[in-house]
Amino acid sequence: MLTLSRVVDFVNPILYYLIMKKILLTVLVVSMAVVIGVMIGIVLQSRREATPSPTDDETVVGLQGKKFVWGATVRPFVIRKHNEPFNRDSIDKQFKYVKDLFPINGCVRANIEGEAQINDILVENAQKYNLQLYLILEEIKDFNPDINYEQKAADLAQKIVARYKGKVAYYQLSNELSGVVFSQPNEKGETVDGGYGLKIDKNRYEHVKRYTIALSQAVRTLDPDAKIVITGHWVLIKPVLQLISEGVSADIIGWNWGTSLGEEAGIKNVDGYGLVDIPKMAKAAGKDFMVIEANRDDGSMGGKESEQASYIRKLTQTAYNNPDISGYFHFILTDGIDDQPGSYLGLVKVKQDQTGSFVFGELKPSYNILRNFAANNY
């Protein structure tokens, strides 16, 4: 007979099972919610940590990972009087400035010197401060048909490139070759079209071509990992591209850029010819493009430090934000003593100490402008 107690005995286990199942489901749901919440928190935290917080108004786009090269030109004898001995400390301090300016993707640009000891110090310091090194292989050329330019180029490459194989990131083929081949209006002699209404001297061009073809081939052979830079100025891009098309081996086209060319790095509106976009032209030729001598034309001459800083602020922004530009070098790092050319072009002032010797002094506003921008954009 089915009694109430039997019904209760039968139902109780079912109720108990249902209640326990509901509790377990609830616990599982809550556990899953907690796990998902923790995971979302970890993802959000990692995103916050991966996204750099802008420190000041210098940040523009923050395209970290672009591998943009930042650099400045140093000079070993910039504060040495003629009667003073060489002071290595002045080179060390300049490297420290570059490291402070550009801790990421920083590069020191310098002329090769006649003394091997100085070149050795440049290479040694680049390794010591973990900076890239960019050496300018500049040598006087007489444009004499009797000179064996191929031998001169081979000798220079053996003297420098072979000595520092694997230790120099960039080699520049002489300096501003477009300026070398440019024909002044009052010059006589055969000329060829230089583009945009300009002329180039045919004789000088042929000698420069022979020399730079030989030099670039020697660099490529002796240090195949080093990048080769060929440089120009103004709107004389045509002779540079022509040199490349006729056999000069180069990875990068570098350009000198000052206020006379405007605030848009590498891009100039030429009267009667429209817009000249040199970075885009370099890219079309399969070459990278860098601004390798950048500054207000007169630097801070006449106390115009704020004008220099303003120009540098605008030029660095346009250079970095241009997808066809991969580097920016300030010319030059520090001021110099009065008999040094470009004594007002620096980011750091020069002063005399108590002994009458010249030493580096205050940082100009342009120094901090450049440092802050480079810190957030690389």
C-alpha cells in the first residue's frame, strides 16, 4: 500500500539530487564567470602595459616598431684650439649626448679623420655606448683625368672599411655629391641637364662617377653587411639617381635639409615644376631615404634658439610621419669654437672654463625638443 511515508521516502532522494545539481551548476557558472573575468583583466592589463603613455606634447603618432634611425653628426676637434693637444674626453661626451638623445635606434655620424687613432676611438665608442656608427668616406678629389680614381677608391676602402668590417652600420660615399657635380651659372665647360632648370658639369660628373662606382663596389666587397649612402642637396636628385643607374651601388639616398627647403622633409615645391617628392623618388628607385643633415640654416645664430627649436620640431614630425623616410640626423651635435664652421648649428652650447679652455655648456631648447620626440617615436 502506498503510504505518505513511502512517497516521502521516494521523493526525498529526487529532490536532494535536483537541489545538489542546481547548486553544482551555480558553482560552475560562477567559477566560469570568475575565470573569464580574470582572463579579461589580464588581457586589458597587458594592453595597458604595451601601450606607452605619452609624456608630453611631443608625441605625434607613436609608431613604435618603425625602426626609424635617429642620429647626429659629431666632430672630434670641435672645441680644440690649434695649440691644444687632442682631448678624447670631448669625443666621449659627444657620444654620451647622442646616447641621451637617442637611446633607441641611435646613431653617430662622423667624418673619417686622417689619424687612425681618432677613427679607432669612434668605432670603439660606438660599441661602448651601444650606438650605430655612420662614417663619411670623404676625400679630396681633383677631377684630374690623370688620376687613377679606381685605385684611390680601393686604397681608401682598404684603409677604412677593411679595418672596421662588421663594426660600422653605414658608409657614406664622399659628401653631397650633387653639390660636387653642380655647375655654377658663371662656370664654363660642357654641361648636361641636372633637372628642374639646373645644370651639372659633365667633366666633374664623369670623375665622380668613376670614383663612386669603384668606392661603392669596394665597400660592398669588404663589408657586405654595411649600408651604403649616397647624398645630395637642394633639388638635385636627378644626378644622384643617374649615378645609381650607371653603376654606383647604394642602399640609401641621404639629403641635406634646411629652412630654405621648408618644413616638409624631402618635399619641395619648385617654381615652374610643381612638387618634388624626393623620398618617393628614392623609393621608386628601390632605395631608402634619410634626412642626414637637418637644421635651421643658421642654427641658433643671433640668439634665435626658439626659432631653431620650432623648425626642428616641425621637421622631425614631417620626417617621421612620412612612410618613405627611415632616418633623421641633426647637423651638427654641438656648437664649436669661433673658427669652426657652423659654430651655431649645435644642440649644445660651448663655453670657456676657468682655465680658458672650451667645454660643452648648456643644452639648447632644440636638444630637448629632439630628445622628447625621438623618445616617443621610433
